[in-house]
Amino acid sequence: MQRQYIHRIMTDQEIINGLIAHDKELTEEFFFVKCRPLFLSVMKYVFDYEVDYDEMVNELYLYLMSDDAVKLRHFEYRSSLYQWLKILSIRFFIKKRSRMIDNTSQEALYDEQDYVAPEKDMGARHDLERLLELMPTKRYVHVIRRLILENWEPERLAREMNISLANLYNIKRRAIAQLTRIALKDIKAYGR
């Protein structure tokens, strides 16, 4: 079902107050409709690889709402809310980029010696590695490898990635969904 939004003109103060009050409809409309072109432009400027819009915006939202929405509460109305948010989001995404895995790297995200599988599992291992290589979001590949293949504790991986445990679970869910879509396309393409 597609979201229905009421496109209403609101002042910056009304938007700030609605966000602080956790107005769900206003928050979704603001971040996923009104600010979408702004955030897509900022993400394109900051990242030279594909990032998930929902994931990045969710992290930005958590950042803005942390410590009882202190960042929103300190907005001084010296500029428009959108101009302020543009500058804040550029800084936030640049910090995120420095902590994220650069998927343009040609280096493997794991040491292949860590994966010693019995001969009967080598075919399955090869198929899985091929599917992981087809995934466009290398951050998702990293999460799948760490949590599922290497059996890391979620808390450890969240610390390594410098994200919250809740965000890690969201990333894992999206990673599994992306891998599933790729596997289904692969099955359909090869008629298996």
C-alpha cells in the first residue's frame, strides 16, 4: 500500500514542533517527501557509491532526535529549516561516510582462509559468494558475512560499524531482503 500524504504548507516552527512531538504523519511526509530531493542531492554529493536512502535518513532522524531532540530544539531560525538541514546533513553524512565501508574498494571484506568448508559444501559456498558479489550494497554484504557466515555477536558488529543495535538489525533485515531478491532473480535467470 502506498503512503498517502497531506501536502500542507507549514512554517519551520510548526515542522520543528511536529518533529519534536513525534507526529508520525508529519515526520514521514517531511523526511520521505518534502526533503527527499534535498537528501538525494546531498547523498549524491557525499557518497561516490550507492547508499540506501531509507537507512541514511533513518540514521539522520535518530541523530536529530537524540538527547530529546536537542539539535532541533537549538535551531535558531536564522536561515530556513531546509538550508540548515542541508548543512547539517552534509556534515552528518560525511562523518558517516568515513565510518562506512567503501564499496569501491577492490579489497575483500574478509580473509578467505577463515572459510574452510567441507568438499560437499564447496558448491553451496561458491553459489553464495557469487550471489554476495551481485549485491549492489556492499555494506549489506559485510553485515551478512559478519553476522551469518562468521557468527559475530550483533553487539560486536554494531560497535565495529559505530551504529546502534537497532540500526544493525534494520540493516540486516534489508540485507537479507536484497540477497533474497538477487537469489530469486538468479534462479529465474538460470531456470533452476
